[in-house]
Amino acid sequence: MMYPADLKYTNDHEWLRLLGDGHAEVGITDYAQQQLGDVVFVELPEVGRTVAKGEAFGTIESVKAVSELFSPVAGEVSEINGELQQHPERINSSPHETWIIKLRLANGDEADALLSSERYTELVEE
């Protein structure tokens, strides 16, 4: 599996896509969705909630388990992907295109500390 080079990754298997306007999308990686299995529910935070880097902002439930979702960077939730409430399976079919939340970044430099696609690929192959 090739992980898109335009995304940044965490050790917790979330990805971050910088949108260039002070906002970023957050989702989970293909590796994470494979480990979870069929996603059946995503608990989303409220718009306007402030999250710290590494703080849980919601949960994702699959046929195998319930896992917390962690924010890759600090920021304010500016939008949630409401389509996931009706179609959580989109995370399985297109994990790197299906964002869960959008954040207004508190500090854009935090993204620089996240993993590149090459480093994340090495991590999941270990």
C-alpha cells in the first residue's frame, strides 16, 4: 500500500491533510481501517470544540472493536463529516479521501513533526 505523499501521519494511524488556508482534514489510514474491519459507527465531536495535539476527539466503532480517534495537531473543530453518520463504511472504501473532521489549526508548525508517507510506510511494515 502506498500512502499519499500529500498527507502527514501519526503513530496512532491518523492522517492530516493541510488545506493551505489554516485548516486541515483529519482521517484514519488504510492500515487503521484494515485493522478495524468493517466500520459501523463514527462518534463525531461538536463543531467549535478545541482539541489538543494527541487528544481524543471521538470514537470509531467496527465489527471488531471501538477505538478512540486522536487529533494529530491542536486546533478547533471547524467542520465534521456528517455523511459518516449515514455511511460510516466510506472509511473502509476510501480511507485517504474520507475525512472525519476539519480543524482550524492552532499552530501550523505542529504538522511538521508528523510522519511522512515514507516513514509511515516503514512504521506499518515493521
